[in-house]
Amino acid sequence: MTNSAVLRFTEVGVDRGARAILDDISVSIRDGERWIILGGNGAGKTTLLQLAATQMHPTRGTVDILGNRLGRVDVFSLRPAIGLASSALAAQLPNGERVLDVVMTAAWAVTGRWREDYEAADIERAHALLRQFGVAEFSERRFGTLSEGERKRVQLCRALMSDPELLLLDEPAAGLDLGAREDLVRRLSRLAEDATAPVTVLVTHHVEEIPPGYTHALALRNGRMVAAGELPAVVNSEVLSECFGLPLRVDWANDRWFATAR
């Protein structure tokens, strides 16, 4: 693996009216790294991910993605190299779409099957991803008939369909019950430990959702960086107490993180 930056934010700010949603964000995410973005509601986590997904541009500063400067590159040519799973994208997926097609259409960067022509390799990759994430039996089912946990796994398959160089996951465990959350965390951990997997950035509110195998974290509060770096330097009582504005005790056991109020 090289040490090149896959994603770099330099003094990035995003304004909405008179309000700064993000301010002075500088961080580099490199080959082989798996990042967590932590923070409370309104911290700017999803906005940061939207920048990384080329869905918006910064008001200030620069964003470099896979060696391309946002604002100087055709984002439509760049997006196939970026896998994205988010609730906003999931809402665009037709409930009546066949699960296999929900995954395959990512190869064309569309959210509904129409007249695209898929090769045998595309079909086999979609089936392989559905097997990898334990939803192969649902390939002929309609997306809208799946449970929330099954939908999340299908969305992850879709995000990986184009064999991206950068994988962005916006609160992938949101809305899941305990069993479904733990199943997803286990599968994300396996993916993180795969040396051939893409650089991954995962947004969450909860340290309990950090999969083993993740390496770095960025903590945000009110649109500003609290800390960024290797996981233990960020996911600790001092930093997360500041991040969430509440005295917290953060513990680590059996390769997992836990937080409780002090």
C-alpha cells in the first residue's frame, strides 16, 4: 500500500446562510486506513460525507478526492470510484425493485433498472456481494419487502458494486435492533480487515458501532474538529466528553468500544 492521500480536506468550511456548518476542517485519509467520524446531531458529520461523495462543494478551503480537486473535476466521472450508502440514497431506491437489480444498477450509477445492458461479470459480482453479506437468498425479492437490517446489507452490497476506491457509510447501523446491529458490525469488521477493501469512512453517533479493524477517527462538535488521528487518541473519555458536551467514560473490551455517562 502507498501512503498517498485518498481524501484530503484542507481548511474546509461550509456555510448555510450566516451559519457555518463546517469550519476549518483539515484532515488527510490515506491508503489502507479505515476512519470513523463521530459527533452529536448537528456536528457536521453528514455534511463532511457529502463533500467526500462529491454531492456538494465547500464554501472555503479545498477537498481532494482520489487525486482530484473538487471544483476542478467532472464529478460524474469521479463518482463511480466512490461507493456510498446513506439513508438519503436508500430513499431513492424503488421499493418494487428486485434486490439483485438494486445492487447491479450501482454499476451505472442509477437507482432504478431501465434499459441498461449488464454483462455476465456484473451479474456475477452482484451475486457474489449478496453472498458475502448474507442476503443471497433475497436476490429475487422486492427491496421493499426486506427488514431494515436486510436493507442495510443490500445497500452495502450496492455501495461496493462498482469496486470503489473510496467507501462512504453514513450511519449504516441506524435504526437496527441489537441483533441486526451486531451482525452488521461483524460484517463491516471483516470488510475492514480485508487488505483489498477500499479506504472506508463510516459516520456514527455511537462508539459501540465501531467495527474492529478500524484505524482512525475524527471527532466533530458544532462543525469544528475536536480531534483526529489514530483510534485510541480520539476514542477516549477526554476527547468524547468534549465532543458530546457530557462527562463520559469510554472503555475498550474484546475489540469493541463502550461509552457511559459519568
